[in-house]
Amino acid sequence: MSILGPGWTALLYLVASVCFILALKGLSSPRTARRGNAIGAAGALVAVATVFLSAELENIPLILAAIALGSAVAVPVARRVQMTQMPQLVALFNGVGGGAAALVAVLELGHTADPWVRLAVVFTMLVGAVSFAGSAVTVGKLQELISTRPLLFPGMPVVMGVVVLGAVTAGAVVVLTGSAGWALALLVLGLAGGVLLVLPVGGADVPIVISLLNAFTGLAVAASGVVLGNVLLVVAGTLVGASGTILTKVMASAMGRGVAGIMFGAFRGGSTAGSTAQSDRPVRSSSPEDVAVQLGYAQRVVIVPGYGLAVAQGQHTIAELATALTARGVDVVFAIHPVAGRMPGHMNVLLAEANVPYEALKELEEANPEFPTTDVVLVVGANDVVNPAAKSTPGAPIYGMPILEVAQAGQVVFLKRSMRPGFAGIDNELLFDPKTTLLFGDAKDSLTRVLGAVKAL
């Protein structure tokens, strides 16, 4: 027996929808992201409670057991995950959401004869399966369980075409007949399509694919709302689909490329492939003490963080270094590229964790005009986002990508483990510039030694 009537149910769903909208607004800035997350979680809690209080549910003990099991798995994972593995977790969430929507659609197929509802079922099954399988591949690539290089095989475009044609055919049959057998075939084809869609993507393009699959999951959830006649699912799924689409476009623009080129560029050699080849060209290296002198006696220092900083867990050390330099009267800011790290906002969250003031974080458009008046740029674990090849080398995988123009600064210091290139798999000519010095080693260890030398000045 339901406790809430239709009026209260609609009102609470409206409250949950507003919470989801406010959550997205809050997530648009590091300053308000924590509050946005809390508001979104509150909205989800209201939505789930409303379902329990307004619907005639069966098998409640099984539902509660499933919620308890999911919480027992998710809470420890979310609390223990490292910042370097956050993109994998996001991709995993995307995949689980898409897979859940597909399963719901499968279960609902036998309860409707309406062809329009069956069309929504087909859409949910196909897009949800693509999102689930594709997200699984992105997790494998980011975790390096699968090669980060584009994986191709002879005739792959033909196979992809056959899968698409088969999915359309199976979907049409399911809409017309409601056949469970054809529905199973559609599900399998969707899973195959998700794998084939992501395998050709390599290197730095994977985070953009995660964002695209996030949009797919949102659309699948919205369609499942149509299947179930649940307005809140339609609203929530549409919000996720729209925001994921916008984020995908923004990230692609930040790399100076189109989404189609990112997804299918490997077929014509245009996708970032990644490389482990190490250059043997001579460079000018330095010691922590020399770097400390460069930084300590500069008037303005810009720090460019990258994924290497996250891997080394050096965010607290670099924040302490910035504080020590500021105490000496040095003007210190951080320049953040939109796709630094492996997901949008990765560096912002990493530095916020170390209590770096938001005012010290400069986005690309704000940072670039200030490099000509900067004495020293300290690049920590970044490569492609400062590589001049993006502007000077047509045909390079990153050509056309907006970069942080650190080459315009007076001096550049790179903290690197080795001379291996970034995800794009090409040398960074800035490393061989006479104004550039390199300090080799683990980023956190190097920063600790530089910090000690700065304090000793």
C-alpha cells in the first residue's frame, strides 16, 4: 500500500529534479563542487524514498538487500580510490548506469505491446549496452590492462558496419514483434558495438570517450524513464545526457579536434597513439639547488601541473613549495589546462585537496597572456599540454590543440621521470630549448628537495 498520493509524489519528484539541476550548477566550479555533490546526493535520497513511499513494490527484502550490497561495495571503493584512479571510477559508474538501464528495459519488454514503448525499450537496450561495454574498455585502457594504443584489425570498419546494420535490424524486429530472442541479439550487438567503438581510441583521447559514454548513459536512463513511465528518470537522464554532450564538445575543442576525429581518427592515423620511446637527444639538466635558486629569486613563477603530479601524489608538497615562495615575495600562480590529467577538473580537485587557494588557479585563457612577463615556469608531470608542436607541426597528433604557451616565459623548468614523451607519442621540442632545464626523478621527491633548498636560501 502506497503512503504518498499522486500530488505528493509529483512534488517530491520536482524537489529531486531541482536538486539535480543545482548539483550540476555546483559542480561547474571547484569552489562549489562539494556542495553540489551533497545536493545531488540529497536529491537521489529523496527520489529513492519517494519510490518506496509511493509505489506498490514487491520483493522489498530483495530490493533492500541489493541496496545494502551495492552500498557495501561502493562506499569503501569511493573512499579509498586514489585521485589517479578517479577517471577509472567515473568510467565504471558510467558503465554500471548504462548496464542497469539496459537490464531494466529487457525486463520491461514482456510487459508492453505498445510499439512506441518498445521503441524506447530498444533504444535503452542498445545505448545502455554500448555504454556498459565501452566503459569497460576505457577502464581497461586507463588501468593499462589493455594497450592504450589504438587497437585495430583488418576489416574493422566493415565489422562495425555489420554490427550497426544488425542492431538496426534486430531493433526493428523487436519493435514490431516484441521477440525476446531478437532482444537478446540486440543486447549482444550493443555490447559488441561498445567494444568496437572504444578499441580504436588511444592515449589522451580516452577521457573524452568517457564523457561521451556518460552522455550515452544519460540518454539510456532517460529512455528507461519513458519505458517505466517515470518522469524523474526522464529529467535526470536528460540532464546527464545534455551535460555529458556539452562536456564532450568542450573537451574536444580544448584539444583542437572534432569528436568524430577522436572516435574514428585511428582509421586514418589521426588518433593519439601514445608511445614509450625514449629520446636520446641531449638536454640541459639541473639540480634541486639550482632550481631552488631560479624559483627563489624570481619575481613571478607559474606552476603547470600534469598527470605526473597526481601519480607521484605530490600535490601537498607543491602547495607547500608555493607557500614558501610566496613568503619570499614571489608571485606564484598555477596554470591549468582544460585536459590536464585524465579528466576535466582533475588538477583543480588535486590542488584543492592540498588547500591551494582557488584564486591561484588560472585557466588557459587567463594564463596565456601572462607568460611573456613570467620569469620561471615550473612544469610538473605535464607534457602534451605545453608542447609547441600543437601550433608548429601540422600532422602531429595534437596539432591544433590549444596549449599553455610556456615557451614565452623567461625560463622553463621541467620535472620529469624520464625523456619519454606524453600520451601523444611525440617529442616536446621545448625540452631541448636553451632556456629549458630538466630535473629528473619522482615528482614528489624532486619537489621535496627543491622545497628544502628554497627554505635554505
